Amino acid sequence: MVTTFYDLYPDIVFELFSYFNIHEIFYSFCVLIPRLPRLLIDGYIRLHVRSNNAYFIRWILPHIQLSQVFSLDLPKRPYNPSLFRFIGLRSLVLRDVDEPLKLLEKSQDWPPYYLEHLSFHIRNIDVYTKPSNVGTRVLEQVLQLTRLKSFELHESKSSFKMVELSDQLILPSKFQSSNLQSLILTVYSNWKTLQSILSYTPHLRYLQFSSSIISSEKQTLFLPFSHLRQLRFRLDGLRPELLRNLISQTPVLRQLKLTSTVDPTTQCYLKFLQSETWTRLIDTYTPHLRILDIDLEFYLDEFDDKAIRTINEDFQKFNFEFDINSDNRYQSWKLTGLFRRQKNI
């Protein structure tokens, strides 16, 4: 007996549809399944929406229940108010957000307190000559979303002014800690802000951030990374003692992605170009580390071929490579590679 897609049980159809964007469902299956609108309305399928256009509002939205929309990804403004009445929403991604704080206000139409994943691409419209703390204020609200497990903060490409995190968080005195487990910050963060964030996120397992270190912070750098499993960060002007300080605070770290420019002093860059430095760091401070992914940039004078060969031979066990940076118009060198540590090491 030959069967077709039309003959599938509704439960199987629901399971298949849970992996598709809702546009893909309507565009690809409406002809195959004439009863599709009724299946969507009567079923318990979780719908993933990546749209904010007129077609979705007019033709698709009337055929679904608001409680069925599980994830919502809106690629552009303006945001239609009807899209914020999805009471079953668990994941939300918004780009070009002009006023993110208003979106986080309590509302009967759209309760953000049920979200588990949230991603903002902020379009900072503040006047260039005035300081902006919109990123910090957004974080203060986000940390108080009790069900939120994952948050991403990005700067929109159309932002008028840079979004940065430069202030300590100010939270209600009764607030103790957030339930966040994953935090991605692609905007600039200074160390005081990072320290403040980490003090409220004891359950954090994944962290990504970008920053630089000013001279006054070099001796007092402390970030409570004690529960992190995965860490990705970019630093400008990295020095061996600073890396050692950071690594020493990650006792259960499994994966580390490090992107950085290296301090140009001779003593500094020579240590980074020795495998012994990396071996000591890993063995001493990160006994559980399994993956080390590095991309270090050095602004140095020319190296002769013999020196390059010697460095690369030394780094064979780490799978690191030292070579000239062909992607940069300025004279620079790069040490890159992915080291996977065997469990028996």
C-alpha cells in the first residue's frame, strides 16, 4: 500500500512541523495538506515565527492560536503590536530595537516574564554628545525575568551611537540573583560592569564578552567565573599575568575561546609564543579544560623564517600556528589554533 504525506497521522505532522519556520509550513505544505489550517488550530504544535511582514499578519496569523507561537524572530522594524500577544512565547529575537526598556515593561498583552530566551539588537538613538547607559539599564530589567535562561545583547548596525556597558548594575535591594545560564554580550563591557553582572548570576554556565583593560584595572582584576563551563572573550592588550589571573578563576571550565591583541612589550609576547606558558596555564588552573581555541594578534617587527619554524615546531602538540596576518593592512602576526585535550592527559 502506497502512502503519501497526506496519510500521515496528525501527531507525526505536528512533530515534523516543530522544526520548521511557520512560513515554510504554509509555503511548502498548504497544497499537500488542504486541512493544514485546521490542523494548526486544533493541534498543540509549537510554532516558530521569523517574520514581521504584511503577508504574515494578513494570511497566516488568523489561522493560528496565539498560545501556539513558541519562538518569535523579527528581522526588522516596525514591530506590529499584534505580534506581542503570544502568551505561549518562550523565545524572542528583536533587531533594531529603539526603546528596549519599554518592551520590558509589564503588559497584559505581552508578558515577558514567561520568556526563556531573549535577544536584543539595540539601535541606540541617543544624542552622540550625551552619555548613554541604555545597555546597563536593559540588563537590570532582564536579570529580573525569573524564567529567563539565556540572554543576548548586541548593537544594531543602524545604531546612532555605540551601545556599551560602563556602569554598575542598580537592582532592587530585595533582588538576590538571576537564573540566567547563558549570557552573550557583543557590546563593549568594562570590568566593573562585568563584575556587577557576575555577582548576580551564580548559575551562569556560558559567557561571551568583549572588553579592554585600562592600566588602573591590571592589578585588581577579579571576575567570579567559578561556575562557568564555556567562556568566550576578546581583550585588547592582553598580558600573560592577566590571562593567568582570568584562567585561575575558572576551575570547572570546559571550553575557552580567546581572541585578543597582545601587549607589544618583548617579555610579554615572547611568553605567549612559548608552548610551556600554555601548558603551565592549563595544567595548573583548568584541569577540566577540553577545548582551547585561540586567535592572538601581535604587532611586531619582522620574524625570520628560522624563528617562525622554531615557534611552530614548539606548538605542534597544541595544533597552533604562528604566521603573518594577511588580513590586516598593518604589519601584524597571528597565533591561531584549536587544541583538543585528551581525557587521559
